[in-house]
Amino acid sequence: MNHTDTKQPSIWERVRADFPILDQKVNGYPLIYLDNAATSQKPKAVIDAINHYYTRDNANVHRGIHELSNRASVAYENTRTRAAKFLNARSVDEIVFTRGTTEAINLVAHSWGGKFLKPGDKILLTEMEHHSNIVPWQLIAERTGAKLVYLPITGGDCGVLDLQRVDEWFTREVKIFGCTHISNTLGTVNPAAELCAKARKLGIVTLIDAAQSAGHRPIDVQEIGCDFLCVSSHKMCGPTGIGMLYGRLELLDQMSPYQGGGDMISSVDYFQSAWNKVPHKFEAGTPHIEGVIALHAAMDYLDQVGRDKIAAHDLELSAYAQEKLQELKHIRIFGPERGRAGLVSFLLEDVHAHDVVTAADRRGIAMRGGHHCNQPLMKKLGVESTTRASFYFYNTHAEVDRLVEVLREIQQFFGNA
């Protein structure tokens, strides 16, 4: 694969200046941040949005009459409108703010699953799901008597769904299908639209975990054809503690509230209450106001850079990293051979993943080692942990080259170069 970062000072080199945190040394080395699947870094525009809210507009939203509350409320609801456009939702009312992908999935499991699932029903997930798209369904299965079943991945380390067997698993007993868009361990890009179309023919409700995809490529919920889609702000240049649930309006209308409190009601007396309209009936209490407002800035920033461009860079850099890592001896790489998005998981022979990331950190490289909230997948792969290098659009080929150089040094230190 031919490339050069020096011939052409690319947009990716220029955008690095937008991220203040990248301009530092760690343990005496320039920071190379390769832990983006855990959380992305934040551009100055997002940091400024938080600062502006707290220095100019800090007030609680909704129902306030004074100017600060009005300004905060407008900014808060403008983000909902922006999010609907960002995901191409049919209505602004299909966007519910949550604490992140995890809470969004829990909301659906509790409010939809808790109401509509019954004994004998099946919940279909995939074998590559994050714990956040397994554990909530385990809780609901225990409560409702529904049964969990899993769409398998193919054998070996390639980590792709066994699409030849999809029809075996999409049955009339399945009432909801939950699927990660991009695996946070394998980098596998699942054919979400194809799977949702199959499910829809059988009347199966669909939920897509877009935590790893929403900040890396354009997301069109109408094109995907899903009923629910869950997003985390902090993995797409936004702040932590805020996320979004897209839900098809007809389904949201049928669902009961997830939590009780202020703002999610239309009236309350001592013995019963009436709920607010969608989406507000799912947003109890004072929300993460500055997080929502900063999420608007993050979406603006991503569209300014260009999500199509980000997706292309993502695929190209991941392929380059895979190619360079394959030059190392005694390495085991997990995930698809082609078309992986944003990350590479691997193991160095006879070196624990935690030792790899510790040694890399001493050389200024931030990665992650462990099970990545994918313990069932790890068991399927026959390992306890992997080392994961995950990329974003501010990462460069030169950083990948440095990573491989450091991994060689680590292998030499442990005597298996």
C-alpha cells in the first residue's frame, strides 16, 4: 500500500491542531493516542461550547421564563434538531437524549422489552456484542421469560457474522434483533441495512449499536431501516455522559417511561401521573445540558471535516496498520482481512496484552489491553484479552509506523522478536 504523509500535508495533519490534548508529551515522547474506541479526543470547538454555556448561559432548561433559561432551552432543543438531521431521522421527536449508548440500550430493553416480551419469545443478538448490548437483555429475559439466542460468527480469527446461516436464526419467535454496527474488538462492519431488512420481513424489531460507527461514517437511520439506533457522544468528539437514542416514533409512543421525575410528566397528583409527550417522557430530571449543547458542536465539527472523508481515512489507515502489523513475527491479528473499520486487535506471542500497553505507554503510545467488554467473544476466540489499537481521523501513517517500531522493541525485550 503506497502512502506518504510528507508529500501532501493532508487535512488529517491540519485537523490535529484542533485537538489541544494531542500537543503534549507523555513519558518524554510525543503523545500517540490510539485508544479511540474507548473514547475520542475533543476538538477546541466542543471545549469552547462547554465553556460558553457555563460562562454565559448556565441555567436549567424548560419551563424557565428568564433569559438565561430561554437561551439554554433553545440551545438544548436545537441540538435535538441537529441530531435528527445528523442521523436523518424522520422527526425531531425520534431523538431521545440519554447518558450514552449503554443507557439507550437499557431504555429500549426496559421500556420496549419489559412491555412487549413474553415467555417463549426470543431476543436475537450477535456473538460480537459489547456487554452493553448483552447484559440489559439478560436482565429483561430473566424478568419476562424470553430467551436469548445468538447469531454466530464464523470460525477462526476473522470475526465476521456467519451470514449464510442468518435465515436459521431469523424466526417467528424472534421479537427483537440487536446488533453492533461496528465491533469494538474486531473492527468488523456488519451489514446493518441487510440484516434490518431481513428482520423487518418477519416483523422483528431492530436495534443497532452505533457507538463505534456514528462518529466514523455517515449514519442514515432511514437507509439502515432500523427501529432503534444508539449513539455515544464521547466516541464522536463530544463530551462524556451524553448520548442519543433514535427510536421510530410509533414505537416510542407505545413505550412506557424508563425513569420517573421532573420534566417527563404532564401532570402529577398523589396517586397517579400523566406522561409528557415523546421524546420528553424519556428524559426525567435535569439533563446533561452542557453535554447536549457540546454534542451539537461535535456534530457540526464532524460534518465540517466531512464524515465521508473520515470513513475513507478510517478504512485506509486501518488497512495500513493491519499490513504493517503483519510484518511482525509471532503476532496474532483478529478481525476481517479486508474492510475493517477503525481498529486492529492483536496478541504478541508470549506477551500479555497488559504488558504490551504498559510498555507502549512508557513510549507515549496510548492503547488498550483487556477483554474490551467482550468477554463472551473472547471465549469464542479462545483468548482472555487482546491489545487494541484504535484510530480516528487525527491519527496518521507515521503514528502507525511508530507503533510497529515500538512493538518490535517490546518483542525484543521479551525475547520473541
